[in-house]
Amino acid sequence: MTLSSWLTITTICILGAMSPGPSLAVVIKNTLSGGRKNGIKTAIGHGLGIGIYAFISMSSLAIIITASTLLFNTLQVAGALFLLWLGIKSLGIIKSAQTEGGHSAVTESVNQGFRNGFFIAFFNPKVALFFIALFSQFISADSLLSEKFIYAFTAAAIDTFWYLLIASLFSNSRLLNSLKQMSIWLDRVFGVLLISLGLRLLWEVLSHGEI
């Protein structure tokens, strides 16, 4: 694992966590309905789900690399294309209405808030697709277990910190409008970064002539 690879993954995870979606809606609703403590528990549960999903994705990639180089190279191309698609989609998202997803998250207890946070992350298939697409560009057959733990911990820590911040700040409703306005630019930056990364990785894989 190189510093540049870690910084790239860190940047993408930060922007990914900050992009509005169903998870943001869950944390906000749990905070508003159950208070800051409930929102914090939801954030911790969500971060745990993200971390486990990230590690599982990397472990699955290690098995695929060992089984078939051609299959892994194909997966790399598919992952790069998926990152491109996500980037293009992010550039087209200019509405903050995403934060009003159809996931109901009104909770009655802190423990339920933790479970809701975990489940909204762990049972979201888009999270699996995103991590497989992302980590397929950085995980190799020689990747150490410690390297996977670092990547997974990074993703979990970033996600947890962001939603802890949301849970803490959302006690102040005046920040809501600022968050909505900022989300437009976050989507655009996220989109440009993903498109750039996808194009670069796609060129690297195809230029090697391994697929």
C-alpha cells in the first residue's frame, strides 16, 4: 500500500460519505426523533456496517485474483466503468431531494437507532458495488491482511466521523440550508474525481493488453 493509494481512497471515501442519500436521511431523522445521542448511535452503527462491507469486498477480491487473472482484469474494467457511471450520475444530481429518501427511520430507542444505522449500510447493495469497484483498482494478490484492515478502518472511520458530525450539528436547524447548498458542489467534485479516477484506471488496465 502506497501513500498515494491511501490518500486517493481516503478522498473518495470522504466525498462519498458527504454525498447526500438514504443514509443521511436515516441519521437526520433519528437525530430529530430521538435526540443527539440517538443520532450518534446511528452514526456508529452505520460506520460499523461500512467497515465490515469494505473488508468483505476486499476479501472477495483476493479470492477472485487467485482464481483467475483474466476474471480480475475484467472486474477491474467493469469497476472503472462503474466509477465513471457514478461520476457522470453525480454531475447530473443537482437536487437536494435525495435526502428525503423513502427509508423511514423514526426510532424509539438508542439501540434501534444503532441497528438502523448498521442495516442501512450493510444491506445496501450499492455499497458493495461501490467498494468492489473502488478496491479492485488497489487490491492485488500480494495485498497484506493489515493493508485490507487499514483500508476498511479508513472507510469506517471517515463514515462514522461524518455522520457523528451530522448528528451533532443537526441539533441546530439553521445548518440544514447550508448543508443542502453545499451538497450540490460536493456532488460535482465527487463526480469529477470519480470520472478522472475511472478514466485513468481504465486506461491503465487496457493499455497493458491483459484483457
